[in-house]
Amino acid sequence: MKYRIIETEDYYSLAVLFKESGLEVNPEDVKPESIIKMWRCENSQSGELLGGAIVQLLNGIYILKDFAITEKYRNCGIGKELLFHVEEEVAKYGAGEMWLVGKTPEYYKKFGWEKVAFEDAPKFSKCFVCRQYNKTCFPSIMKKEID
Ligand SMILES: CC(C)(COP(=O)(O)OP(=O)(O)OC[C@H]1O[C@@H](n2cnc3c(N)ncnc32)[C@H](O)[C@@H]1OP(=O)(O)O)[C@@H](O)C(=O)NCCC(=O)NCCS
């Protein structure tokens, strides 16, 4: 299957995918103003959504806010392509580094991301003030140098 990665303004479609993928996103919410870019990966012929990624800029910190591949297309290398694309695009801002809070640290580690201790991380995510954080939900804080 041929696919392409393109920028999109369609927040709702991505938000639905993120919610279906188990991320803490409500498609009915207004798109956060801090989002600076969104990408969709789609079937080149049919336009079917295969994956999506959203980058946020908060207090000078570039954050991979949400990232998912449609379930039936996982483990085909699409996530890797999309992640590399996003990293390349964010590097163009002169960002230097990128951050995320994620539940799949082993995945990101494969691609050069490293875990950062809570005490050493900027407090960029609403996860950090969530009552479930490190009680019933244990996401990892991760960073990647992208120069
Ligand atoms: C995590 C996710 C984005 C990976 O996308 P994908 O397209 O399935 O991944 P890829 O096909 O690019 O996988 C590349 C490599 O990572 C591995 N991998 C895939 N998912 C993994 C996971 N959850 N943990 C560790 N490694 C994983 C693959 O086996 C593959 O390994 P290989 O190169 O040695 O063969 C996808 O599973 C997903 O959308 N999950 C639900 C939403 C989610 O968890 N998003 C991230 C939240 S922080």
C-alpha cells in the first residue's frame, strides 16, 4: 500500500484516532491553542487515515503531544516513518530537543529517545498534575535531541 504523510488542519479526525488508540483525548474538545502542527498519514489512493501526530509548543518546549497509528496498520513501519518525519520537521524550527509523556517508552527508545526523571524534566504536561499520575497511570517522560 502506498501512503503519504501530509500536514493537516483536521484536528477532529486525528482526535478520534487518538481516542480510539487509548490516548487521553476527547474529540469534542476544542483544539488546544498550543498545537503548532499536525500530520496525517493516509492511503495515497483512498485517503484513509492510517496515523497521525500532533506537536505542541509550550513555553519554548516542543512536545510530541499525541501520536498513533490506526490499529489495523500497526507494526508495518508506518509509525517509524511518521515519527522520523515529525522529528525532521520539528528540527527545522531549531528546536534542539523534543519531549513527550508516553506509555510506550520501549518504542521510543528504539528511535533514540531517552527517559528523563520527573525531577529533571520541565513540567510541560497536564499528566503531571493528574491525580492518577504514578498511582494508576505510569507514563514515561522522554526526550530526544533533534539537532
Ligand atoms: C506505538 C505505535 C505508534 C507504534 O506504531 P507502529 O506503526 O505500530 O510501529 P512500527 O511498525 O513503526 O514499529 C517499529 C518497531 O517498533 C516495534 N514496536 C511497535 N510497537 C511497539 C511498542 N508498543 N513497544 C515497543 N516496540 C514497539 C515494532 O515491533 C518494530 O520493531 P522492529 O523495527 O524491530 O521490527 C502504535 O502501536 C500505536 O498507535 N499504539 C497506540 C497508541 C500509542 O500507544 N501511541 C503512543 C502513545 S505515547
